[in-house]
Amino acid sequence: MSATSFFEELKRRKVFKAGAAYLVVGWLAVQAASIALPAFDAPPWVLRVLILVILLGFPLTLVMAWIFDSTPEGMKVDAGAIGSKRMFATAAVLAVLALAWFFRGQPAFQPTAPAAAPAAIVASAAPVPTPKVDPNSIAVLPFVDMSQMKDQEYFSDGLSEELLNLLAQLPQLKVIARTSSFSFKGKEVDVATIARQLNVAHVLEGSVRKSGNTLRITAQLVRTSDSTHLWSQTYDRELTDVFKVQDEIAAAVVEALKVKLLPGQDMSNAHRSSNAEAYNQYLLGNAFNDRENPDGWRRAITAYEKALALDPGYGAALAGLSEAHARLADSEGDVALMHRALADAQKSIAASPQLADGYIAYGNGLLAFSKDLATAKRNYDKALELDPRHPAVPDSYARLLIGEGKLPEAIAMLRQAIERSPLDPGEWGQLGRMLNAVGDFPAAREALDRSLEINPDSNVVLFHRGMNDLLQGRPRDAMVFFRKAGSGYGGAARVMAQHSLGDAKASQAELDAEIAQYAAGGAYQIAEAYAWRGEADKAFEWLERARVQHDGGLSFIKADPLLASIKHDPRYAAFLKQLGVPE
């Protein structure tokens, strides 16, 4: 058969039309699937399989168009194509072999992944239904800095936070935690959206204009159901009167909400100082602490120390100084700085025994550095007694429960914290981490994605989101997150992913770089990487280095699925005993 006659035969048998129609339909199917599959949380391989099936179906379609002919009596085998049945069978066999090769090439499930979670744990991880709106619920939004130089944002934020703390003293009010209410900072979001996301009935907002020692503070209370202004007021005062203004605003809000104070109940604020500039430096220290990086912690330390130079017995500043010292010490493996953090917390307790912050800071230090769970718990209990609604208490208690290996209780505690602070990326990230540990990967992915939606740059959450894929045997998907993660987390994670991908050379190169840069502050992550690679001796060597360096990561050792390969080693139980952690 000549080329011309063969081409005419292809046209007569409608092979070209069949191929074109198939390509159009296949393209539409891929487009629809790429939109629909993510909405149902389908894993990425599902779309890849669909594309492969469509590609393999194309030659089969051409062969069938050649073999079968459309007639008025229906589909019939073309008389001249009988010999092509073998070609059709061969194509079908090749398609089946290609699919088998594809699935054989998928990475196997990691043997170190944890077993499926018990039913009780999975049940505790189920999404919490959105509660009804409490008529006495309120969110305090960050006040806007209207100063001419726009350099007083830390002061306007601090004023908002102090108002929030005042209102939170009243159990009759449901006050959304700072992290969630401040998530709208700098965003053009209407009241209805805020109400829906925070599930609140009221919003307090305002502005601050500071010039020298003069303040102009404007505040307004809005009912979210219809955006009605229930109350508004403007105050022109001296800086020395800032506490008086806070009290007046809080009292006006309580009055507008028709909340009746109980006998003996008052609103007090233990974060105050008798020195206005000391209070100013305290607010500045808080703003730097919130940056959650070494440079921010160093600046926070400087600001707190200035506050203490002006007011040596300032308990709130001492507690803030303890937290800044502790975070910097953990990131750099500085043991001396860690002991100083504990000393700062003890000074805070001595200076202001009625302030919960000092007890929380001391408990956090004990939990991270000395693993003294019993003493940490006593301090958290005291903080809870002094301030039952302190925003840091649920997270601290959850960390304590994790250290004790009580994961279902920790998960329940974190969900309670999220109910009060629904837009806190840290709480969502911690919840996702725990759900990974118990093997509830779908719920963990949902929580971690929620955290990254709020704060897409968190190294810790990027690490654990990638681990969600790695623990399920998807190292390529995990690498998408690991490449974005910085600090010691990203490097250690890439060591594990490259190992799972079978690239020993790349894994070792990442590990060498990790050790060279993060041996002091990332010993625990290096131990995790060795354990994932099955190198038990090295894993225990680096766990011991983490213990000597008082690495904060050891607080999570009992909830770490990355160490699964060494947990049956007798050295693991001995190490827990050495840490003072119950086995």
C-alpha cells in the first residue's frame, strides 16, 4: 500500500476524526479533574494516573478506529482490518504493562511511619463544629497607628492588647485571643467577615495618635450582626494617663454590652508600671518578641532591659525578658543563656507573685531545658489559678501533656485553645503536629494547611506539613514544603526526603551542611534525620548532644514518629530515664 492510499484509508476509516475527538475530550477531562480533585483532598498521584490512562488510551483509540467501521447497521469489523486485531491486542498489553510499571515506581510506604491511630484518638481529632455566636463575645482589633511618623505601631498594638487583657478578666465575656484578633492587622476586611471568621457578636476597634507625651485615642464598639456602632469616644490625654484611658474604655465597653459585674469582681491589669517610659519599653519588647526570630529576640531583650533599668521591680518585663532569653537560647544552644532565662522568670515571680506571666515563663523554661515536668505543672497550675483565661496557658499545658506522652489529652487541649483563638497559626500547627504523631494524616493535613494559610512562612509548620507527606510515603510531595522551610528544619527534612527517594549522595550532602551550620541549635533535628535513615548509633549520639545542649525539641520526643526506628532499642528507654521523662 502506497503512502497516498494509506492516508486515504485512514481518512475513510475516520481515524483522524476519532483521534481529534479523543484529544479534545481527554484535555477537557484533565482540566476538570485538576479543579475537582484538590477540592476532595485527592492525593497528587490520582491526577497523574488519570493523565497516564488518557495518554495510553490514545493509541488504543486509533487502533479501534482502524479496526471498527461505523455503518447504518452499527459497528462492524472492517473486512480489511482483521489482521489488525493482533495490533489492538498488542497495544492493550503494552498499556497494561505501562500502568504496572508506573505503580511499581511509586515510593513504598515508609516502614517507620506510625500505625493507624486508635479509634478513640481519631475521634478526638474530628473537626469541632462551629459553635453558636455568644451574645457577649468580643474581639479587640489592633488599633491603627495614626501618628505622623507612623512609628508608634508597637504602642497602638500594645494598647489594644492591654484592653483585651482587661476585658478577659471577666468570665461573663468571651474575648477572642490576641493572635486571632490581630490576624486582621493591616487588612481591609469588613466587620461581617471578621464576625464570621472569629464567631463573635462584637468588635472593638480604634486608632491612636501619639505626639510627644500627648495621646489622642479613638475607640468604637461595633455590633457585628448589623454593623451598628453601640458606643464610640475620643480621648485627649497625656501619656502618663494611658492606664486611666484603658480603664475608661474597658468600663465603657462593659457598660455598652450590659455586662453586670459580680460582687467583688473588678478589672485589673498587672502588666502596668509606675513609670510611663518603662511601660513604653515593655510594649516595644513585646513587639520585638512577636517577630519570632533571633534578631527580634535580641531587640526584645534590649527593650526589656531598658524597662527594668527604669523600673527594676517590673514583673511583666522580667517575664518577657525570660521568654526572649529562652527562645534565643534554644535557637543557639546557649546553655548559660537558658539558665539566665530561668533566673529571670524566678525574679518575675518574686517581684509580681500575682502575675501569671512569670509562672508560665518559668514552667516553659523547665519544660524545655530541664524536663522537670512536675515542677512545670505546678507553675502552670498557679498561672491558671491567677488568670484562668490567660492565652498562653492552653498551649503550655498542651506541651506538658505532650512531654508526658498524653497525646489525646494534648489534642483536646489544643482544640480548646483553637476555639478561643481560631486564627492562631501556632495552635493549628501544633495540632497538626500531634495528629501526625497519632497517624490521623487527613486531619493533620487539614490543620497544617490551615496554619500555613494564616502564616505561610513558618519554618516549623512547613517542616511538619512536609512530614505529613513523607510519613505517608510521598517524599516528592514532601520536598515541595521542605524546600521552603528555612533554619535547621528545612535541611534536616531534606536529608530524610532524599534518603526516601533513594538518593544517598544528596541526602549525605544535605546532612553535612546541616551539621556544619546547625550542630549547636539543631541537634535534635539531626538526630531525627539519622533515625529516619536507620542509623541508630548516630541517632543516639545526637540525642545525647541535644540533651547536653538542653535542646527544646526533646520536649516532643514521646510524640515523634520520626524516631520510630529506634524506639524499640534498649537505649531509647534508658535515654528517656536519663531525661527524667516517664517511659
